[in-house]
Amino acid sequence: MSTLETNLIQPATGTTLTVGASGDQITAATGVKTSFLYPAFQASISGDQSLSDGVKAKIQFDTELFDTDSAYDNSTNYRFTPQVAGKYLVYGAVSLWQDDNTDLKLASILIYKNGSVVNKTYDNFLASYTRGSSQQLTVAVDMNGSSDYVEIYGEIQISSGASGLIAESSDGRTFFGAYRIGT
């Protein structure tokens, strides 16, 4: 076995750099960062979800856009439970709307880890009520790789106490995702 020492390896113009041949096993040296950016997933909702005034409700992201390691539950708990320890960038956006002619007083989304809030955002419209609000949130979360999970909740408050809804994802405004960014 030989050792190759160099400062730079570049492919010839218009070609692809290949390391090893088909079937070869390549081992990275200790300290080389591998397998970041996954596990990863992104999901959306397939239709409107109703919310009750003043109640935090889990958003049911039931349509997987991708799920690299089958770590997102899109049918029962609507949560991401990666089985690889590390830091994860967790993000989401939710369009919160009232479903009749009432006025939206507050719109909020919350990222939960293991049932506790780790970050939230909200708009409080005070006396200048609106009909809808698009909330976006991103946070880095440490995950243990065995039992930690994250999920997104939404909350609205409406001036008349009527119900509201989350806008359908067909317009791309309501989604939830995460990916590993480090150890």
C-alpha cells in the first residue's frame, strides 16, 4: 500500500473526478465530516386544517416531499425522530387564516422538542386585526439520535372566538422540515 500526499487534486477540464472503482470501499480519515445533511425530510399538508380559537394544535404535515431515512411520521404523530445524534436545522412555515369574516388577532407557530417549546414566533395584531398571517421559523436543535423528536404547532386568536384554518399547502406556504448540520 502506498501513500499519496498532495495539496490539491483537480479533475481534467470537462471530466469528473473519480476516487476508487466500482465495488471499492473508501474510508475517510478521522475528523473528516461525513453524512451531514441527512437524515433529512420535508413535508407539507394536503388540505386545510381547522384550528380552534386560542388552542395550540399540532400541524398535521401528512405529505412527505422527501424523507432520506424514514425518520418522519406523516400519518400518526406528525413528528421527526432521527436515529442519528447531532445538531439539526429545523424549519417550518405556516399560513394561518381565519375562515369567515372574523378578524385575526394573533397568529403563532411553535417548534416543540419532546413536548416542550424550543422556539416560537407570532404576530399580535392588537386593534389592527387582519385576515391572515404567514409565520416562518428556523432553529438549531440538538437531537440524541434515539428518542428525541420535533414537531410544529400553530395557534390563532380571533376577535369573535370563531375557528380559523391553516392555508392549504398547494401554494407552498405551509411546510415543515429538518436536516442534520453537525455533531
